[in-house]
Amino acid sequence: MRRIQSRVNVNSPEYQENLKANEVRLGEFHRRQNAARHERPQRDLDRLERQGKMLPRERLEMLLDPGTPFLELSTLAAGEHYDGDSPSASCITGIGIVCGREVLIHANDSTVKGGAWYPMTIKKIVRAMDIAIENHLPVIHLCDSAGGFLPLQSELFGDKYFAGRIFRNQAILSKMGCKQLSLVFGHCTAGGAYVPALSDYSVIVRGTGAVFLGGPPLVKAATGEEVTVEELGGADMHTSVSGTCDYPADTEEEAIAIGREIVAQWSKKKKWDAQQQAPEAPYYDPKELYGIIPANIKTQFDMMEVIARVVDGSRFHEYQPAYGKTLICGFAHIWGYKVGIIGNNGILFNDSSKKAAHFIQLCNQNKTPLVFLQNITGYMVGREYEREGITKDGAKMIMVQAGSEVPKFTIMTNGSYGAGNYGMCGRAFDSRFLFSWPNSEISVMGGEQAAKTLATIKTTQLEREGKTLSDEERAKIYSDVTDDYEHQSSAYYTSSLIWDDGIIDPADTRNALGMAIATAMNAPIEDPRYGVLRV
Amino acid sequence: MRYTFKIGEELVKVAPRSLADELILAIGEQDCRVVFDHGREGRCTLTLDGRSYESWVARDGDDIYLKMAGHYFKVTAIDPRAAAAGASAGAGAISAPMPGVVVEVLVAEGDIVVEGDKLLTIESMKLQSTVRAACDGVVGRIHVSEGSEFNKDDVLVEIESDD
């Protein structure tokens, strides 16, 4: 495969301007990430120490194989919600290696409101378990949660994808043969009690671990019975009397050691036999992406330069290099895995949409996973294009992409607006993993146009109510609407809503994709089958 | 499969085929039998038609340097795809890839430009892109100015080749 010839000039003023802007963005990203992971009020840390508990990340470090990577998901979930009261949505999820086996980790974070589940906590756990289902992964639950966060119970209980879905997913995973282990470090109350109960194996720590449908205060209120935590659902009761849990442990360290020994007994599943070769580092430095990603989101950049900094040896076999050139399609390797790459280099036209549909079919027939690099302002509009059938050509791309059976991976590199988000495998289209760059934006239409539309509606409404608006008032309405719209389009906001699996440093894209692809190979790739195409 | 190598200034076409431990290279009308033993640090033994030579090989990107029997050779494999990639679009009119509006005109008529120089910034469908010179030359007529709207295939600017 031929190496991509980069045209980037690292000494050019544009490169330097972009570099400056992206260094600021990265600084902000790392600051937020660090805060979500580590910054907690001192009283909460003191409480954990009094209880003799480890921090959730210390537990994780003890559990995972030394020196192996951990692909953490949605670190900035809930970051822009609940006034920041639920950093990382009060839990850690991700894919790590335990005793040489890829496992999905779901760990409660009891440094935040006793590990109570906010609505976003549940969304994040359900998403993590969906990942386990889609990729046939075993799951390890690190349980330490006070249960649902009561003040917001109407947003977390009762609907299809709310708390019940966690337990439904556990049952489905078990039915599929995906093993589950619960390490009970703290209380598992009410619904939370089902996490260890629905696991194949569970270890519970004496003194701090407890599992019950209702805690002592609830029991007293319900029946008048007075009972201690240990009697009601402690380690010894459950491991010697009820059989709800399997192994008692004296300390958290011991529980983790037992847990690792349990995982070591699990059969190692054979992975999908993917097309693979020895990995090769990119020829062009991935850190040069900081000088390529534009300072201004409206500025066009060459996606080929991004591909050159993601794929093995910067080598790329471009498919249809002369047709539908606003969309790049082609084959490459990422960490040795053969992939098909689809990247935007402009607006989607009739030809580029048809090219995408064809290329996706080629990859499905070849069982080649697909990587989508999104930077899309949409499908072309206008009379000429409608007459050429831009809507039905876009529909073809969506039909084939949605019907695709190969694992799909999406990176939000810059803008993602309107129907382009759909065609390029946005969140609704079941990418196995979707990651965003800190600079990226998602919205139903471009910020400026949307803000103009919204501001016009607002001013018209006020005028209809008989108010006369000065120019300053008009300008203020416009700037308020723009600020709101920009904020809600930002990667921090959409990642807070878990529209992705996390924000990543652009230079880490190759590593994140490498782990994601390796993870996806735990599930077989089915034969392709599509809906009806409007040809 | 046939390869083309550049050895010094000479282009040599070579068709290899393997036979047991030997490699038979068809070079022009002639067959040459080669055995290649890798040693350490670039040292190797090359046996050509039964005669052995102590040799040294070093690689630098796509170039291979070979020392053999007191002679130095620089060998470059010619990639048939590379020639196609090098061809540029040439001089002439640059027309609009899609309807849009001109954001900025970055050159004036008569300016000397080299391939890749920025000529115009245009905006279409919320995306700003740069129109660049496809070859070295002189800026001819500029058909648009800042703020002017254009349709697909409208000529934006002309470049006259300086050949």
C-alpha cells in the first residue's frame, strides 16, 4: 500500500494558528478530564477513608493487568448537567484487560453522593452493557452505590432505557454466554441488589459490603422489624446462609484477588478471524493533527491528512480516487487490522453518496470493519441537485450504512450537521464506538443559521406582544441565542448527554480505534443483508 | 510481476521467479541466478550465477545502497503509481465546484503564483474552502470579487502557465 504524501507545511501561518487554537482546546480538555476523574470534595474522600474503602480508580488499578491499556468511556458524561454534581456521571465504564481477557468494567463511584445513580449514570451503565452485548464481552461490576438518586427518580425509573434496562441487559448477557462477576465493596440496595444477584459470580467484602432489597430503615418502616446491616445482607449471611453471594473477603484487596482468580478460570473465547498484519506506526506524527484541525470550525481541511496520522505506516489504498471526491473511501490498517475508511472532504453530493453506498457494500462483502471520519455540513441542497436525486442518493447511503453488518466506528473530527450526521454513521446508527474530538460540534443545522432563525422567531413573538425592541435588545437576543446554541452543540455538552462514548485527544485516535476494533472482534461478523434501495 | 529499478542513471526492468532456494531474475533477454544470504548489520553474501560476493546493503526510505565487489550502487524501485500522482492539473480556468459566495480574494491579476498557492476563499453550505493554484504560473483574469455569488461551473479565476 502506498504512503499518503502529506502536503502539510508545519511552518505555515495556518498551521501555527491552528496549533495555538488546539493547544488551548487540549488544555481545557485535559483540565476537565482530570477534574472529572480525580477532583472530589475533601469530606467525601475523608468519609471513604474512614470506611476503609479504596477510591474507585485504585480498585480498578488493582484489578486490571499491569501495563495494559484501559479504554475509558464517557469520562465527561454529565459534566454539563446537575451543576457538575455528578462528575463522570458518578461511575467509571470502560474496556480493560483482566488475566489476559478483554472485559467490560462498570464501577460505581461512591465518592459522589455515595455512588447514587443519577439519570445519566444509568444511561452510561446501560450504554456500557449494550457495548458488552454488541461485542460479546464479559462484565465485571464494582458495586458501591446508594441506589437511584431519589430527587430525580422520575428521570431514571420506569422507562425502557432507564434503570430496569441494566438488569434486563445483565439477563441478556447471561443468556448469550457472556460471564459476569460482581465485586461488592459497598451497599447494593433495592434494584442495585440485582447487580450481584444476576451475576454468575460475586465476591462480597465483610463489614462494608451488603446486598438487600430494602435497607434497615426501610424494613423498619415497612414491617417494624429491627435488623442490622450485617444480619440483613452482610457478607457472612449471603455467602453462608442465602447463597446470594459466592465468596466472602476480609478486605477490598482480597476481594479483588479472588475476583482475578475467578476471571482466570473463564474460557478464552476465540476471536473473529479478522484480516490482520503486523502493525506499523504512522509515518506522519499524529501530534501534527493539532496543526491541521482548523482554528475556525467553518474552515475546510483535507481529511486525507487526518487519515495519514491515524493509519499504519500512513499507507492508504484509495477507492475511486477520481469520483465523488468530496468523500474519501479506501482501505488501510489500524494497529494491524484491515479497515475501510470513509471520510468527508466536503459536502455530500450525488456521486459521493453513491460512492459511499457502494464502498460500504464492498466492505460488508469483504467483512472489513468501517471507520467513519465525520466532518460534514450536510447533503447538497438546490434545484439541480434535487433533480439529480440527491435525496434518494442520500437515502441509499443511509439504507446501506444502517443495514451494514460489519462493525462500524465513528470519529467526530469537526462539524456534524443535519442529515450528514446520519449518513456518516452518527449515534443513531449503532457504531460499536463513537468518539469526539474536543473541537467537534453536533447540531441539527449550522450554528449561525439556527441562531438567526431562533432569534427571528423570538423577536417576532415579542413584537406581536406589543413590545418595541431597540437595536441593542435585538443584538442581545441574537447573541444570547447564539451562545446557547453554541454551548449545546459543543462536544462537552453532547458528551455530557452521552451522545458519544467519550471525548478523545485527536492524537489518541489511532489507539482508541485500535482497542475498539480489537474489542469488536470478540463478536462474529454476519453476512450482509440490506433493505430496499431506491436505485 | 515485473519491477523497474533505477540503478545510477539507468532504468532496469527485472522479472523475478523463484526456483528452490534460488531466485531467477530475468533481466532483458538474460536470466541471472541469485542466492541472497542475510548477515548482520547489512552485511550479506550475494551469489550470482554461482559466484559469491561479500556485499553490504543499507536502506534509506525508498532507496537501497549496495556495495559489492568494490563498487557502490544506488538502487531505487520505481513505483508505477508514483508517476500518476505527480501529474498536476495544469494551467487554465478554475471553475466553481458548487454554488457559493466569495469570502476573500487573495491574489491580484498579474501575480506570480506557484502550485498550491491560495487564490480565493469561498463559502458554500456553511463550509469555507480555499481555491488553490493547480500549477505554477501567472494569475490571469479574476472573474469574481469579495461577496460575489457564483453557480456551479462558473469560472472563478484563470491561471496562465509560465512555461
